[in-house]
Amino acid sequence: MKQNQYIVALELGSSKIVGVVAEKLPGGQVTVTNVYQEQMSNCVHYGIVQNIENVKGAVTRIIKAIETFVDGSVTSVYVGLAGRSLHNHLVEVERSVDSTRAITQDAVNGLMAEAKRTMVRNHEVIGASVVSFSVDGIETRTPVGQMGSRIKATINLIVAKSRVKGNMDHALSYGAGSNKSYLITAMAMGNHLLSKDELELGCLLVDIGAETTTLSFYRNSALQLLTTLPMGGHNITRDIAVGMNVVEETAEKIKKTINGPLDANATNPGDVIEGVKSSEATNFIIARTDEIINNIGQQITDAGIDSANINSIVLAGGAALMPGLVQRLEDNFKAKTRLASMPATITLRSHAFNKPEFVQAAALVAEAAAQIGDGSCIERNVFETPEFVATEPVREEKPEPKAEDEDDGLRRKKQPSWKDRMLDKLRNLFTEEIDDSMN
């Protein structure tokens, strides 16, 4: 009987490391069984691991907690890649094919392999996504099976600075980490957080983290743009800290406490939080948020994407929950905007896991489940029970009777009955009478 599979996924962010363990049933259902989180600071900067030992320690604790939970050993992990240097690089490759035969999957795979060999200065190719195919100049989504003499592919290579993977390799170069598979977080989110209609009609996925904001634009069910801005929720916190002369912990509390910071009508100018007027802190929040939104618009323009093609926006990340942000994006881009929710392909064992800060890690789990095949990230402990050996029942041998016991038994068997005893008495009486008559 086919056994359940286990998936372990890690998301390494600027402010936290999240580890997720999930169970995949033989029927394909995937359930997140537990989530672990280690708060971090100054260890991962813009997606690059800076303090290798601290990250290694945090990941080790997460792995050990997972092993205790499942009563087994973590043998492999899926790790998300993200960060400032990640972006798409568009390439086109084409080749001649035999016009008398249908185009095969091998021919398509050859084009992908050729595209991935493209050298991108100071960057490493970590993934690829097809934008479109054409056969003899006619665009198509499914070239396999078609007839033609020339096939062309437009492909988005996903590239990053070599340090992104290099430093992560060092931080995970132990135990289960030595057997790891990398997933591009933004692409996993696009595959599993967006609906088919959103992917087809034009959707901008905005992931606002602590230090970066990652943009992914999909249209015609293909990734058209992936880029990262070096700014996020932590920039807002620092602006409040510097502008109001408070420490960052206090600034973070102020940012999260203000009622409707992006809505001037919702903020009471007289409110004071941690000694700071909410109206003054709101000015910093609005200024930085608008800067992030303006930069998003500039990236869209620079990529040659018509804003009219943005049919919807999906917002994710820790800063996504800022009250009023959804409406502000909707007003700026004139596109329906919603918060990202958990992937539809997975279930959660506990409602406690249904939190916005775990959405990225859940998307990694969903992508890992689609790629894992027959493998498993965990080897469960097996306890062998002693083998039962059937034996003949022991028969108790009775000791042979002793000689006196045999005599006693014979005596008991020869005991006269009452009739015999009566006859004996009559005989004796008759004998005595005869003896007396003779005397």
C-alpha cells in the first residue's frame, strides 16, 4: 500500500524564518500539519543570508522541532528563493525542425535548455518561465504535435545574484539541508495564490515584505514580469523612528496601532501613541506608502506593460494588512484588489496556521507537492516488535506412582462391599454354630 508523503518547506525572510511540514495523502490531498517560526533580525538582508551561523542555528531548531513532531528524520527540504536581485530576463531561442514530422516534447525541452544556458552578467539563472511559442511565425501555446519547419520560444529567465543561492547553500550545508531543492517564491505564489481567470486576464501580484516588494505580472497564463523593489514595511517603521525620534520597536507599535493610517478621515489628530501624535506618524506612513506605490507604477511602465492590462491586483506580505492599503492600490491602478489567501490546493490542520504571514510558505508547500513525485522529505521512525513464534503447548508430565502408592491403590480397589461384608459375617456365624455343636 502506498505510504503518505511528507513535505518540509522553508521560507527565509528578512524578519523571520518559517518552516512548514505537510502531509500528502496517496490521493493527492495536502494538509499542513504544523508551522514553526523563528523571529530574526539582521541575518537575511534583501534576500541574501548575511549571518550564516545564526540562520543555521534557527533552521536547525526548526528542523529538530519538526522531527520531534513527526517522530522521524528530515532527509530533504524545499527552500524558497526571493530577494532584491531577483528579476526576469527575456530571451528568444529558435531552431529548425523536420517539417515532415510533428514537433515533439523533446524539441521544446531542447529550446528551454538552450535558453537556460544564456549568460547574464553577474547573475545566475535560477529558473525559467515560457511567455509564448510560435511555429513558422504563428503564435501558439501548445507547439507539441504541430507541423512546421521552425519553432521559436520567448522565455523569461529568472536570475539573481550568485550570493543568493551561494550563501544559502552555506547556511543549509548540514543534515537535511545538504539535500535541498530551491523554489522561486514569487513563482510558487503565482502558481498557487492566483485563480485561472486572474492568470489569464492580467493580474499583478504584489508581495510587500519587510525590506523588499516583489512584483509579478501574469497575463495569458504566463509570467510577463518579475522584479523586486528595495523597500518594504520596515522602511515605514524606520521613517517613524527617525522622524519622531523613537526606537524602532516603538515605531513598529505605533505603525500597527494607528487606526486607518492611510485614511486621513479615520485618524483622530488628538490621539497620542507612545508619546507620539498619531497625525504626525501618519504623515510618514502615507509618504512612504505612496512612494512604494509610485515605484510599482514605474516598474510597470518601464516593462512596457499597459496599465489597462492590469485587470486585478493580489496583495501579500507582512505589510499587506496595513488598513487602507488595498483601497489605495485599487484607487491608483483602477483595478480590483484583494488580499492573498491560502492556496486552494492545501488544507490546514489548525485555524492557527491561517495567517497572512504564512501565505508565502504555504505556496512553497503547494509547489513542492506538485514537484515531489514519489519522494518524501521525512523518514519516519519504525519500531520493530519482537516476532511471535508459535510453540507447542507444554504438557505437564505426572510422576509415576510409588510402590506404596500402588499397593495402597490396590488395597483401595479390593475394599469389600457391604454385601460382601454381610456374607462374611453370616459365614462366620454359621461356622461358629457348627463348632459349638461339635463340642
